Amino acid sequence: MSGLQALSDLKLEIHFVQNIIKDYTHLTNSGKTIILCWIPSYVNIVGNERADTAAKSALSLPITK
């Protein structure tokens, strides 16, 4: 199950989802805007490989608060 599906289903027993909700709440309460979007697959989506590469690169960035 994807993280976004778990969030939309509110399956709060999943530790990963609880962390996302906690971080999301903290960031939005501090004035940050968070946008979550669903990417259904790699097929016929222009720029998806670039987006995937950018997302993987972001994992190494420091978290700002």
C-alpha cells in the first residue's frame, strides 16, 4: 500500500503514516505549505523520470524547520 493511500484511508496504526501526519502537522502549523500528489505510474507521464530523480535527490537534503 502506498503512503498516500494509507493517509487517505487514515490507517493510523502504520508507524510510517503516523510520522508523516506528525511532520505534516508540524510543518503546516509553522506556516509551510505541503502538497501531496499521486503519481499513478511511469507510463506516458511526461517528465516522470526527472521528477523521480528529483524526489530521490531530495532524500539527501537536510530537513528545515
